[in-house]
Amino acid sequence: MSQQPGKGENLLTRQQLQSARAGGLTALLAAGWTGLVWLTHQVTGWLLGAVDAGSLRDAGSAVGGLPMPPLPDALALWIDTAWLGGLQAWSAGLLGWLGAVLPSGDALMAWVGPLLWVGWGLGLLTLLALAGLTHLLAGRGPALKQALQSVRA
């Protein structure tokens, strides 16, 4: 026969519940951040892969004239194709400028890809640091509340 918690008893304390909520929110934000960086990496690879090998000089016009890739139904609700068109136009201008600096799209992607993932790692470390701080503050909730009350009195 299992015992039901009494009126004054909770299965989870308030601190445990706050920590669980912070952990869930952190996981959701980390998944969104990872998806955003992955999508950026894929779009960049798609744009640079469409450029003829060995030439970035005409890349701006080549990327500007590409048809938009079809979006999966699940993403069509969340990603505006007009936003992707703006990103394509911005990328076309940037590639036209970079044409004089780098010899090919492969050379550009060779440093853009790792740079994106280093940025992802720094962003994730920041997110985890904020989650750790939230967890620490949730664990000290009653002590902080008592300290605030003693300061006000």
C-alpha cells in the first residue's frame, strides 16, 4: 500500500522544482541555439557550394540568382522565405566583396564553418554558466529570502 503525501508534504521541494524548470529551459534554449547555428552552417555551405569552384569574383551574382531551396513543412511555419531572401541578398553582397580576398568558396567555407561552431561553443558556455547561476540561486532561495527580510527590518 503506497502512502500519499500529506497536505503539508510535497513530492518536490520548491528549490527542486525551480532547478528542474531552469534545467528544462536551458535544454530548450541550447537546442534552439544549436539548431540556429546548424541552419546557418547549412545555408552557408549551400550558398558557397553553388558557386563555381575556384572563383568567388562572380559569386555575388551567382548566389543572388539561385532559387530558394524548398523548406520542409515543419520549418515552413517557422521560417519566413522573405527572411531567407534577405539573407541571400546579404550573402551575395558579402561574397562579391570577398571575391578579391579569397580564391574560392571552399577556402571561405574552410574557415567560416569552424568559426560558426566556435561561436556556438562560446554561446553554449555562456548559457550553461547562466543555468549554473540560476541553479545556485534557486538552491539558496530561502537563505536569500531570509537575508532580504533581515535587511528590510
